[in-house]
Amino acid sequence: MKFSILASGSKGNCTYIQAGSTQLVIDCGMTKKYLTQSFHSINVDLNTIDALLITHDHSDHIAQVKVFKEVRKVISPVLLDVREDIEVWMPYMNHRFKDVDIMPIVLSHDCDMIYGYIIQHNGEKLVYITDTGYIKSKDFNLLRDADYYIIESNHDVDLLMKSSRPYPTKQRILSDTGHLSNEDSSYIISQLVTNRTKEIVLAHLSQEANLPSIALKCVYEALDKEGIQSSQFKIRCAYQTEILQGGLDYEEITNYEPNLSIAHLE
């Protein structure tokens, strides 16, 4: 499996996953210009995407559904007005699509329904979780022992409380239907990773209430507390307008040169 996180944050989210011959996209926020330029930058034709997976119906995750009008299969936890042919998959069931197994799991956010996704192909497993106030402990067994984790590490609590955001907004973010803090995310990661795990990507970082250095430090400390050597994993942060690729071998990563000018597009 290979993945490219094209956008991650409150302004928009989009991740491309290639699993064998199957091409998946999770969410489609940001602007049309940014997304089309980003897919061009990673040499992916939008018309060849096999399926679009939606996590929930907030605008930073579905703003550009129409850009993917040629994608025949769109999966979502709820029906969307922009596509009449949306498929609503049942959670906690394994859905076979082409040569990939996809299992939606229920998260907790301030929307009608939200999914995280467990994607498996040819012995590899990727877990994608963002926009949730917590993760049910009963789901840990499903999420444990993945090769790749893309998981929200949204905010540092102190920075959030010191930010200029209105107090009701702070309360919403901190609630069970808000977002995972660095501490929450780090603890969850420390409970899920195994010797099989290769990469961890911290996603959906707040630009006002977090710093990559703080988020990464929390993960290192949580792993150390559990006696897990963090050096055995590649641990990185995803950003709002930078492409982050994973699941690639060393040579491919070294030779990858994204068009960073897209970071200035709106």
C-alpha cells in the first residue's frame, strides 16, 4: 500500500491510497484548484479513482465531491445531497471492494454519523482516524497491529485554552464529540502499535492550538512510557497544504519531489 496525504486540517482533508490495482480517496475538502493541482503533482488522474470514502458530512471533508463526479462508487456514513448514488455501508462489517477489504468503524464527532476506516490489502493494514473526541476501547482490537496509522492529533490543551477561540468552541473541541488532543492520540497510538507497525502519521493538527514539535514529543513520551522504542517507526505530522507520502520504499521517498508551489493555492 502507498498513501499520499494531500491536505489535513480544519480547512480541508484529502488522502489518496493505492492498494495494488485499487485507487481510493478518503475525503475531499479544500478548493477544487488545490485538489486538482495536488493530484497532478502526484501523477494521479482523477478519472481513474475507483472509490471515494467519506468520513462525515462537514464541509472540510466533502467540499469537492463534485470534482470526483467520474468516480462511480462513493461510500459515506450518511446520504449526501450532492450525490444521489451514495452508498451507506454498515459499520463493523468487512466490505470487499475489488482486491481491498474495507471496514468502517464508528467514531464520535458533532455530526450525525462519522466513520474511520480500516483498509487491508495483500497482508497490509492501514488505519485512518480523524475528527473524533475519543475512540471506543472495544475497538482497539480491530485497530491494533496495523502497518500504517493516520490518526488525529488535533490540539495541545494548554495552547487551545490560551487561543483566541470562543470558549464554547474550546468546549466543543475538548468534548467527547470534538477532537483528539495530543495526549489522547499519543496514548491510543501507544496501545495500538506493534512490531508490525511501520509508519505513524499525526493528522488534522490545529494551526492555532498545536505545534508539530509538541505533538511528536507527546508520541515519543507515550511510547517510552510503554517501553516501546519509537525509533522503530517512522513518525511524522501531516500538514494543511503540504503533500506527505507514505508506504513507499526508501528509494521512492528519496526521489519524490512534490510541487510545493501548491501550498500557496487557495
